[in-house]
Amino acid sequence: MILLINDVRVWDPMLRAAEIVNELERNGSVIIDLNNESPALEETELPTFFDYLEQTGQDLKAITIITGNPLETYSKVNIQYKPKAMFELELFQKIAEQIPKTKNICYHFGSLVSRTTLPRLVLSSFLYANHRNKTFQTFHYDHSSDYHKTHLELDRLVYEYGPNSTEFDEAAMLLKSSPLLKEEIETYPILHPENVMTPCNWYSNFAIDIICETWYQGNNFFVTEKFWRAVATKTPFIIHGPQNLLTNLKKLGFKTFSDHWDEGYQEDPTPYSIGEIKTVIDTLANNPLDEIGCMLYNMQDILDHNYEVFMNLTYQDLDKIYE
């Protein structure tokens, strides 16, 4: 069976739970495919449900979960790692030569957001409120869309920061101006190969990509089209994700940008890492655009190196993350 999870919450949890129990009673086992997603299971609702099943006498070793997270540590059920869950790698390798890599920068930062998560909402709001004129920005939230309202994460922002916080005020400012669109494209262009190139063409406009990866909690490693776009366009990145994401990227051979800005943010959990990234953004925003351009020139060797690593990376190489 396929189980859909977004932001560690299971879609239709009561129905999915009933399906799992029914499958266990009918066949004695169940295989749950997380649909190419990669949550750290301890951060989801599933362990609570599995504990309940265990208390009712179910054998949890009759349950197998197929995940894209090579660092999964939950041990009560069987875990089957699926490297090809990171399917965007091959997709971008196939079109890499068509992707433009030249720069004519007009903005310090790029921030391209379709579906919202808490870090995307907070950092997008921060950029819009404080560095709007220095950011090439999309933010697809549309209040007429039930899909966007369901995934907004404003409730989690209030839980983490409070309604009297700067973060809440900045989010309100962004939401009043949303959606921010450059073109009318699908919410998930990555799932529509004919639209994959559209955002790639925007990267010539900005110097540094501000990336918020989908999975950012718990023991986790997973990167999506957001990371591959930056590497394929030879764009430096500041990337929010789970702790030690940059360390794990280095295991695959990628180089990062600690010689140019502080990357200590990768050592902190959310929301502390978000605060550290804001500090880095503020520091870089104080530099004139021509200095940012010089910095980009000076890191060209890193960008070329990362592109070569990306082009030669295989799913077997992901085994290095285990080490």
C-alpha cells in the first residue's frame, strides 16, 4: 500500500490505519511504500500507531516500510531503503546540458517556493519583509486553494514563535501579497517534465539560492529538485534541512561554501538553524551586488566541481551516507 506523508503528518490517518490493520489480518503482513518520500519515522505519527498495534498483539516485524531515507533508525518494523526515491537526480542529469549556467545577476538571493513548510514560510517571509529588493522570489500560496491552505503551516509558526513574534508579522505581510509568481506554472513543476526547465531559466538572475528542503527533522538525509537545480545551474546555495545535511553532502563528494559564509547553521535543529541562516543572509545582503559577483567568480572552482560530482553521481554512491 502507498502511504502519503507531508511534513511528518499522514494523509487520511484513520483510513490508512484501517487499511494497515485489514492487510495484516488478511495476509499476515503489509508493505508500506512512502511514495518516494523520506521522513524520519520517529518524527511522524506512525510510531504511536505501531505502539498501539504492538499492544494489541500484532507482530510489528510483519510490517515493512519502504523509504528514501538512508539514515532511518526506527527499528520496530522492517525498513527497506529505496535509493531511487531520490528520482530527481536522474531527471536532472538527463537535461543538465540544456540548463543555462551563465549569470547576469540582478539579485543577491533566489527563493523559489511552491508548497509551504514551516522553514519555507519563515525564511520566505523574512526575505520578503527585509530583503525584498535583493531577492528573486516566488511564493505560490493562494488563499483560494484548499491545497495551499492545508499546507500553509501558519499554525506551526504560531506554535513555535507565537502570535506576537516578528516571524508572525512578517508572514502576515507575505501572505497579504501572495501569490508571488513569475509565470503561471504548476504547483509541482518537477512532476511535469515539460515544466522542469522553467525555474532553471531564472537562476541566471540571482547569485545565491536559499533552499529549504522538504524533510528537516530527525535523523534524515534526502535532497530534492531544489538542490539539483542549484548544482545544475552552478549556483551557490544556503540550504536548510536536517542536522548535518552539509556534512552528508560532503560524503558524496560535494563542496560547500564555508570559506565565504558561516555554515554552522547545519549543526543546529529547527528553529535555531533558521535563525542562523537569517544572520548569514543579513550579512551577505550588506555587500554591494558587485562584491557578490566577485565572490561568485572566486567560488567558480567549487561550482564546477559540484557540477561534475552531480553528473557522475549514481544511486550506489548514496551508500556513502551510511558510513
